Amino acid sequence: MLAVRHLHKSIERRPVLKDVSFELRPGMVAGLIGRNGAGKTTLLKTMAGIYDPDAGDVLLEGESVHRQPEIKREIVFLPDNPEALFGYTAEECARLYALIYPRFDRAAFDEMIRRFGLPANRKIRQLSRGMKMLASISLGIATRASYVLLDEPTNGIDPIAKQQVLTLLVEAVSEGMTLLIASHAMGDLERLSDMILMIRQGEVETREIADPARGEAVKLQVVFDGEAPAAWLASPQVIVLEHVGRVYTLLVSREDGDAKLEELRRMRPLVLEELPLGLEDLFVWKHGGRNDEDR
Amino acid sequence: MRDAMIRIDEKSALPIYEQIVHRIKELISRGMLQPEEKMPSVRELAARLLVNPNTVAKAYQELERQGVIVSVRGKGVFVARPASSPGMLQERLSRLRADLGRLMVEAHHLGVSRTQIKDWVEEEIERYWRDGDAGGSSSSQVD
Amino acid sequence: MRIDRALWKREYDQAKWLVWITPLAHFLALGGNRLNDWYLDRPENIQHRLARIHDHWQAYQYGDMELMARISLMTVLFVLALVQTGAERKNGGQEFLLSLPCSRTRIYWTKWLFGIGLLTGSLVLNTALDMAIVAGSPIAEYFRLWYHLDQFVFAWLSLAAVYSFFLFIGTISGSLASQAVFAVLAPVLPYLIAFLVRVAIAIHNDSVFRLPEADFILLFPVRYDYPEMLAAGPFPWIFMAAVFAVASVGGMIAYQRTRAENNGKLVVFPLWERILQAGFVFCSALVGGTFVYAFFNSSSVVLYYVGLVLGAAISAWVIRRLLRLRLKI
């Protein structure tokens, strides 16, 4: 088990991670979501031992990653831009990794390279972005490390390469690897994750994928009878996700009880239907709507 | 089982594993998956659908619990034979009930009167349900 | 351990070209030069030169070639330190190394050993070559083994100390550019400060000031020709050994505590930011004072203080802006 305990990290005197704690169980997939600059990369890099925490621990089977760096054999960090590998060919990368990670599976790596048509003897720098990510992820998976930390693996790559990346990740999970994926691709995370870590203003919340809102909010499709109640719509517990013609798609918070919902029911709308609340909706809700106001 | 057979709808209200359960039962009831046919393994299906293998495993567990599929040690997972498949029965009954609802909507829309539709149903009951018997091979409640 | 092989491989891959240039540059300055003088030149020139040689000092040209060799080696080691630390900060190399399952001190010592190893190898090779060249040349009668050995030891110690120092600067600097600047300035700094302080004192005493001796603090491997080296006594050696020890251990400590999140800034440690700030303002104040005083033809000491304050104020503003920068190089 990979446990993060009370992690604090400030960069340039600004706190980026505040008392972050969570656990990754073996074989699970955790999705890490948050706005750009919220601290996803900082968290991953701190877990990988690249950054030192100001306080707190990252413990792998009880051993601190920072005090016993040798246990990082079981952790592989795949950055969103694998610059360090650019000067090497895929072949040279494999040879380097084989020296670093004792369980490196060369045969598996070669098979993945062949499958994706990656040229083994071209420098990584010269490959397309999608190919670069595939090479990097293939290397990471071939290390047979127990925990793989991925920073935006599908960012900016073409749809075919993206499918290939996701296939690789699913196979890795089938092999028993634990994945922590920082990403903006909510749809992919919904399909792949068991657990969601949401980072906002330095704090990380854990949510289960089956019920991301934990009943704290509800997504509704509403058509009002007559004029839409501007005051009610403007209240802080209501977020308008979409407004097409007379149809409103809303998020209504239930954190302070059902008062808002009751108000809505009393308005006797023509249509009042509950919709499934997905990850993207959770994201928008937690960030106070689409207009950048913070709750 | 070919690739396009199962599609996950991201917008659906149903959780993914339920969608998988539902779709597989639908494929079976429509004959696209034959009894005793070999199903893809959890890994294979997960890789095809690009879904967490734990989710697929959960779906398979549910299907097995309902008797829709059977796992044979060392050989894989197979579609169960109809007789030993109470889960499928439930599925088929649900479909039946839904079909009935659809026919009723159509009848109403065409302006068939209340008495007329009742007469028609009585006719069919007279034809198939004799002596108040339960009919068919099994009886079950449909909710 | 296998991971050591990976670390060495990384160092070699990054600095491959330097590994080949180093002995070559060394050779050109030393053995090649010697070859040129005593084998490849026109016979009449060689005879001419030979005629003017009466003792081994002259035969060895007072250690001139070894001095050139030290200068070129120092340049190469300067670049090597840049490649090993500064360049890595901007091409993702350092973050990659820090994510590996090994301690940071192991990474640091691999780098350090690589540089020291390169230095040692080149010195051994080229000293041997040079000895062979001299032994077979027209000045063979003046061949002195202890001379070569003496030069070898001096070169090794002074360059090992300088390399450790450059590497140490690299562990503290946040970018390639700042590392280069600091590595060039730092050896000169004590001399500069000594000069400025003496100027300040002289101004107040209204006495004439002399340029202080450019003593061994300034670029010590470069400083000495051979007779001076022999006459200088034990102190330079002690000094070089001290720099060697302090810089290599200091570098290890700094690398162990490195703050990768500050890559791109001038220096990566807040403590060193403070030191840099204080030093910069202090030196600029002195420079300002000296400059204003000299500019107005030394009329009044007050001018010196005006310059002092101006220098301090402007530099404080400048350094504040600089410290906030994050460089891409």
C-alpha cells in the first residue's frame, strides 16, 4: 500500500499541498483531478521523491520514499513530457531501465513497441507526441513496478494513440499494477478509476467513482412553468450547467439540506428530472460553476 | 464476441458494471450470444471496452450470481444454458413487460377503446391460460 | 550495484563529447606543444632553441606548457560541471535522476567521480606521453622525472579542487546561465572585495592605494609557473586541499537537499538567496562608492558615501528583481 500522510508542500512560499492524506490500495486505479496549477504535478513529483515535502510522509509499505529511496523500485513516475528520454532511442531506454529496475521485462517492452509500431532505433525526441507517451508508458509498465504515477498521459495526443494508451493502462491494471492518473479527461477517468482524488486549494478530497457527489449535490433537468426564477437560479447553492431554450440543466447542492430542492418543487416546474451526476459535473460544482468564482 | 457488441454510454444513469450486465443479458436474449459460447475473459473485455478490470469483474460476478454465465475452472467463462439460468428468465420477463407496455401505448394512440383492448386480452388469455394454470415452465413475479 | 552502471551511463551519455575533447585539448597544450617545439619545427629553429638552453628550467620553459594545459583543463572542467548540473536542470534530466530508486548522495558522488576520473585519466595519459616525448627529444639530457611528477601532483590537486568547486556552484545554482556566471565570478570575488576594501580604507586615510597582490586565491591552478610554485611554500597546497575537501562535501550536502522545484531560479536555496542578496548589495555599494569618488576626481569623502548608498539602493532593487526570475536556460 502506498500511503500519503499529512503532506505539506510550499513552492515560493505559497502553500501548494496542505495536509494531504490518502491511500492507494494494490490493483486500484485512482484519478487525480483539479484545475491547472492546483498542484497535481506537485503531488505526483513529491510522491516520486523528486520534491521533498515540507512536512508529512509518503510511505510505501511503511517505508518512507524520501528516507529509503531504494524502495522507489516499486514506483515509476511518468511525466507529461518525457524530456529525459529524448536523447535515447527506445532500444537504449530499455537498456537503461533494465539496469535501474530489477524486474524490468524486456520482452514485454519489445512486444508493446512492436504492437504500436514504434521505431526501436529512432531517437525519442523525433517521435510524435502520441508515440512519445506510448514509449514512456510502455517503459513504465515494463518496469513491473507496483505503482505507476502518470501525469496527463492522454494530453494533446491523437485519438488513436489515446486508445492505445488507455489499452496499455487497462492491461497494466489487469497485471495488478496500481495507477494514479492525473488527468483532465473526465470521461476516461470515469471508465478507468475506482477512486477519485480531487485537489482544490491545496487540499485533496477522496471520492468513490460510484458516487462522486456522495449525495451532496444533485443534477437536474428543469423546465419552469412560466418565467425562470432569476433569484432562485442565482442563489449560491444552484449552478446552471446549461441553458438551452427553456430547458435548464442544474446542479443543486444538498449540503445544507433540501431547502433549495423544496423551493424548486414548490415552483411546480413542467419538467423536473434527475440526471446522473458525472465526474465533470462534480468538478464544475466543486469549483463554484463555470465562472471561476470560488466557493 | 465482436467488438461493437458492447458500448458503454458515459451519459447513462446506470453505473458501468450495470450497463455491462444489462448489455450481455440483452445480447443473450437476442441470440447474439449463444448458450455455452465462450465469453471474453475479464482482462480481454476490459481491454476492449477500456474499462477498469475491477468493474468488468464485478459485472461478471453479478452475471454469475444471476446464473447468466458460468465460469469453468481453467477453461474460462461461458454463457449458461437457458434452463439453468434464472437471471435470464428475469431479463426476458422484463422485456416482455416492456413490450406489453409499448403495445398498449400504440393501441391507445390508435384510439382503441378500453373495452376493446380488454376484450382482446381476454381472447388471448382464453386461448393460452387454461384452468387457471401458471402457464409455461416456470412462474415468477415481474415487478 | 546495477543502478550504478545506469548512473555512470547517464553521465557518460551526457558528456560523451567532453570525454574525448579533454585528453585531446590537454595533449595539444602539453605534449603536442612539446612535439611542435622539438620534433616538428624546422631543424634550424630547433638548433637555435637548443643553443639557448643551459639548464632544465629553460628546457622545460619554466612550466609554461603545463600552465597552458592547466588552463585548458580548467576550461573543460568548467564546461563539464555545467553539463552535469546546470544543463540537467532544464532538460528534465535532474528530475529523472531524482525519481530513481537510489539516494541523492549516490548520484552526486557518481558525477563527482566521473569528473575526477576524467581529470586523472587525462593527466596520467598526457604526463606519460609528455615524458616520452621529452625523453626522445633533443633536450633529453635535461629530463627530470621529479619535475613531471611534481607538476602532475600540483595539476591534479589544483584542478580537482577547482572542479569540486565548479560542481559545488552547480549544486547551488538554479540554472545554466547563473551557474556559469557564478563559477566565473566566485574565484575572482575575494580579490575584488579585497581591492575594494583597500580602496575604501585608502580613501579615508587619504593615502595612495596599491593594487593588492594577485595571490593564490585568484585562479590557483593558473597562477603559478614552476619556480613560483616551488617558492610558494606549503600554504597554497593546504588551501587547495581545503577547497577540495570543503567543496566536494559541500556539494554532496547541497545535492542531497536540492530543491528541484526551484530549478530556473538564480539559486535554489532560500539561504543562498539571502547570501547572494547581501553579497551583491555589499559589493555594489563599495563599487558605487569607489566609482562616484573617482568620477568626481576625489574631492570629498562624502561623495564616497553618496556612491555607497546609491550603489546599495540600486543593487538591492536589481537583485530583488533577479531573484524572482525563472530562467529558461
